[in-house]
Amino acid sequence: MAIEITMPALSPTMEEGTLAKWNVKLGDKVEAGDIIAEIETDKATMEVEAVDEGVVAQILVEAGSEGVKVNTVIAVLAEEGEDASAVSAPAAKTIDKPAAQVEAKPDAASAPNKEVASTPVKLANLGDGDDRIKASPLARRIAALKGIDLATLKGKGSGPHGRIVKRDVEAVQSGASATATPSVSAPASPDGLILPQILDDRVYAPDSYELVPLDGMRKTVAKRLTQSFMQVPHFPLNVEIALDELLAFRSRINAAAPEGVKVSVNDMLIKASALALKAEPDCNASYSDNGIAYHKAAHVSVAVAVEGGLITPVIFDAEKKGLSTIAAEMKDLATRARERKLKPQEYTGGTFSISNLGMFGIKSFASIINPPEGMIMSVGAGAKQPVVGADGELTVGTIMTVTLTCDHRVIGGAEGARWLAAFKRFVETPESMLL
């Protein structure tokens, strides 16, 4: 009996991904545990292992295909003793979901119609080697049905590396350029709340700029932050914190640390944040329609800028870890984040976030909450400025401004203020973090 290989869900929230690469070809024998493909999500590239053994009989989704839905059949294996050439592609399946998770049906413009999906056609030969035309299976089928010569679009596709995709072929059908700017009359989004984000070609001529398609990370960041800003009632709280004691404490720690161990200011802020969450547990919370979830541990997400967007690796149970452990974990996570090699479980599951732009000289800013977390702290640069000492005398101190953005459905002004007071106490008396 044929064995179906489906698009895996590489994280709890993954809905689709890009099939970046096949490591097998038709006729190859695979065993359980073999790496058969690479899948790109919005945050990372992951390897897919075979869970069964057999011979590759069908590859149904070509390498480079974008937007492949989870549970879509992407290949078929023939079992031992089964004639691989006799194995046919499976019929389309509907994956049952609980009622609360049923997705909206795609509109006619985004989904292949029955004619495209079912009409038998002879697909064009794409060629070999350097002369090969890169095109998705759906684009090939539409082109064959409509009599479009894919050679005329070679190298002009809007997919990865100039790959021809559905929208390119449809643009030719309508007589428009495959990379032309969308018309100002583009339809509104299905929910009717987010207006189309387009450039009006009456204002910006299409040839006056270069349009670079969004990658998976940019799309996800745009979607999540827009949803957060629209659906979560944000409010900011800010406070100035004296850094001199923490900087001196850090110098003593690093001077006494073993070779190769270096604790940063950000590592210490992670620890102080975690301890403040334990000191004010009402702030270590997430809103849900079923109630408010009060988290038992402080899992601190840290914003890391990467090419094409940002990612938030998590220091789990940060309140229990020493500064050297946090420093080592953060260095490893940040390095692999920039290489897009993090596993989904390493950048999901945070209960609180930190975003630090102090190294860029930014004095203060307010971040957008990363749902379902209830708070995010924005850290500005420490700067020398005049301060009044405890003795009433004017002196010079290093002052840092932090802004705490809170979800008002979960955290009130008083709770947020108490959390900031606890955080300020740990930073200004850093020895208390060791107690």
C-alpha cells in the first residue's frame, strides 16, 4: 500500500511553509530517519525525516513551492515489493478540524478552480540544466490550459530566484506585467478591517521603484504585529533607572569569571526581568477568551534582529538560571537565530519580551506586544547625565530609560508600576539578584 508523505507542522502555530529542497528523487530508496527534504517556515529552515521506509514513487510538490499547507500530500512512497511505477497520486483530502479551528475558504483569486485542478493537460517541457524554466506545478498547468508559452516568462517570475508562479501566469492572461504594481482598486481583506496596502501607480510610477516580494518572515511579522496593535489594548509605562551599580557589578563578575565567560548588560536585564516577574506574578500573565493564564515560570523572549525581520528566542526558566548560564544560552540562541537554525520550540513559549535598542543610541521607544505575552519591555541607551545624589549633591550618573508596554486586558496601571519598581530595584541593587 502506498505511503503518503505530508507537509509536517513544524511548530504548533504553523499553517503553511515553503518546500525549499528535496534530498531524494524518484526511485530512491529511503529508510526511517533519512533526511528527505528541507522546509522553510517564517523563522527557520528545518529538515524533514522519513518516518517509514520505501521507494520514492511520486513527488507531488516541487522544490521551491511556496504556501504549501500543513497536511498536504507532498510525496508518495511505494512499500517494499510494491511496483513504484504503478503507484498513483492520491486524491485530494479534507483534513477534519475542530469547529473552532476551521479556516475561511480562500477566495476565487487565490485558489485553483475546478477546471485548473481537474482538466487533463499536457504540461510543457521545462528543459534541463541552465536552460531549465523554473515554474511551479500550478503555474505550468494554468499556462498549458490557457496556451501561454512559459519561455516568454523565463527569469521574470516573482517567486524565489525568478521562479514562475500562479500570479505571473495570470498577469499575462490579463495583459498586465507579471511584476506590475497592483491596481488601486485591489479588494479589501476578508475581515474587512485591514485595508489593502498598495502603491497607487497614479502617484508612484511602476518603473520608479523596485518591488521585492515579501518573504515568509516579513509576511508573518506584518500579520502578527498588525493583529496585535489592532486587537490588544496597549498602554506604556516608563521609568528612569540608574545603571552605575549594575555596570560596576558586571565588571567585577567578568573580571572573576572563567575564560570565555562574558556577561552583558542585556543578560543581567534578562535575569532582573525574570526575578521581577516572580516578585509580581500577576504580571506574568496571558489573556485568553477562556480566562487569564498566570504562568508558573518566567520564560523571557529576547528580540534579535535578523535579515528580513526579527525573531524572539526564549530563555526558559530564567529566574532559576545564573548569569553565566543566561549569557551562554543567549549567545548560542542569537547566533543560530541569525543563521535561521532555531527550532520552533526555541522561539515560542515566552511569557514576557525584551527589546533592546540601546546599542544603537536610542534613548527610549515603545514596542508592540508579542501575543499571547502580556508585556514587553523596551530598553534604551544608558547615558551620562546630571543627577541629584542621596546626599542632595549634584553628581553625574548613568541613566537608562525603559518603557513597559502592557496588555490592559490583563495588567492594570498599578500592576505594571509595581513590576517596574521591582525591576528597578534588582537593577539598581544587582547583588539582590544573587539572593
